[in-house]
Amino acid sequence: MAIDQKILEKARRYDKDGKVILSLEQKGFCVALLKNGKTAEKESNDPKEFHKLIKSSSVSWVDYIVEDLKRDAIATATSMGFSETLVSTLLKGASESGYEDLDVEMGLLVPVIYAKGFDVTIEHILVLLKPNVVVTIHTTEITRFFRLRRYGKIFMQKIKPRDAKEDQVTMVLTRILDENNSRNFDALRHIEKTADGVSEKLSKIDTPREEIGREIHFMKHALMVYLNGLWQTIDVLNTLRYGDPEILTDDDRLLARIGALVIEVNYQIQLAEHMGEVLASGLEVMQSIYNNQLQILNNKLALLVGYLTVLGTAVLVPNTVATIFGVPFFTLGEDFLPYYLLIIIGSTVFSILIAWWWVKSSGLLPKRVD
């Protein structure tokens, strides 16, 4: 997949004459802190071209883009001096996060979460470490390190050449993980922004139930995928924190930075779980609304049945009386007509009263219909 040209344009850096000095259009990028304290950077499509800069540096960071992580990562990593065993072991669990320490080199498989509405996707970044270099390998969909590329020299200048190698590598790794955590948090913002549209639909009583149910299902699924990515991240960070790898520092001050990353991810998990609680509350409210609507419909149907019962009785009883007096057995004559009408009217009124009393006593006519 081609890299978005708008992202590239934002990431470009120009000199004072307007000439592009950092385009980020190359697959590979390397920024290094040299042993004399200066910084240098280089772009190339061939990772082997970074060897000279890496060897002359005190610590360096290489960011390389591949089309397919499982297919291309091994060749890229081995060309930069990493063992095939390290990379293949990490990629075997590419559906989850991973950690592998081989003493002289180590690797991480870090989750990358990005969202478009409720469409949440988890990719992975392969992070490989040696005593003086940190390498990140990822696909073209992951553009979160472009800004870090642009300011690579700045964060490298914060590292002192006299610091221990383990401290330098740890500081570079921590900066990369921090950038990834921050961009992962953007996914929750996208979910929350889309969820606001769902809450607006919930406020409208004419919104179809099927549509609301589908939207809430998408929202719940998005939160579950997002939380899954965060739990994977926590697993990597905790393993990194307590695994005691040889390549990384033992300095408590620097290890506290990794602890701060764990706290930050836990904070994101709490926010996501809070959104889940809000979602559960919304479901309860929606269920209450539907139950109320069903109760209203039930009351209306009961009222209709009661009225039909009264009307049926009012028609049936007089009709029965008229039928009885209409048989040839009764020859009452015309003089009995007033009494005949009186009996019809009286039976009608009496049957209506009896039917109304029975309907009311049976509860078919609710006292109040909302």
C-alpha cells in the first residue's frame, strides 16, 4: 500500500532555502548519535547502507517499512545483522505480542492499534535490539513514526555519548514505545467520537431498534479489540520491565520510565473499561425504553379488548332477546310492542353494565394509559 502523500508532506523537512533534506519517502531511515556527540541521519531503500553509520555511532535507531511483515521482516532483519531465529520466533506469534531475549540480541512484537470509526485493527511492530542499535520494522499502514523520524536528531541529542550502552539503548527504546502508546490512545478517541453519534441516535425515539442494536454491537466489538491490543501491550511492557535483559539498563531511574509506560497503558485500559460501563448503562436504558413501549402497547391492546367485550355484549344480548320474541311461539300482538321495546332497551343497558363491571373487575381496562 502506498504511503499517504498528505502524511509524507507533513513529515518532510526543508532547509532554509526550501530544499527537501528529509523526505521520508524511502523505506528505511536511520538516525544516529555519533561518538563525538553529533547526530546524523540517512535514508535508503537498502538496509545494508545503514551499516557504516551504525558502526560509527554510539547508538542509533533504524526504522524500516516493508510490504508484508511476515514475508519481508526476516530478510530485512538478517541484512542488518540480526539472527533469523530471533525474528522467526517472534513472528510465529504475530497474532499476539511477543518477547524474545537471546542475550546478545533481543526482540519485541509490539501491538499497534488504529481505528476508523468502530473499525479497529491491530497490527504489530517488530522491534529488534543490539547493544548499539534499535530497529523497528513495520508495514506501510503504520505511519506513526514519521513524526519521530522528523525529530529524530532532537531526541538523539538528549542522549549523552558518555552514558553506558545499555542506558542509551533503553532511552531510545523507551522513546519509541512511548510514541507507540500515544498513537494507540488516538484509537480510543476515534471510538469515543463515533460513539457520540450512537448516543445521539439513542436520544431519538423514532430510531429503529435494529439500527441501534447493530451500532451498539459494533461499539462493543471495537472496545473489545482495543482492550485486547492494550492487554498485549501490558504483557510486553511487564516482560520487558521484569525480564532483566542484558542489552537493557539496570538503572532504576530509566526502568521507572518503562513503569510509567505501564501506568499510561493501564490508564488507557481504565478509560476503555469506563466506556464499556457507559455502554452497559446505555443498553439498560434502551431496554427500559423498549419495555416501557411494550407495556404501553399491552395496555392499549387490553383497553381495546375491554371495549370490544362491552360492545359485543351490547349487541349480542338484545339480538338474542329479539330472536326469542320473533319465533312463532310468541304471538303477543301489536299491543305488546311498547313492552317489547322496553325489554330490548332494558336488556341492552343491563348487559352493558354487567359487561363493563366484569371487564373492570378483570383488569382488562387499565386505570391509566401513558
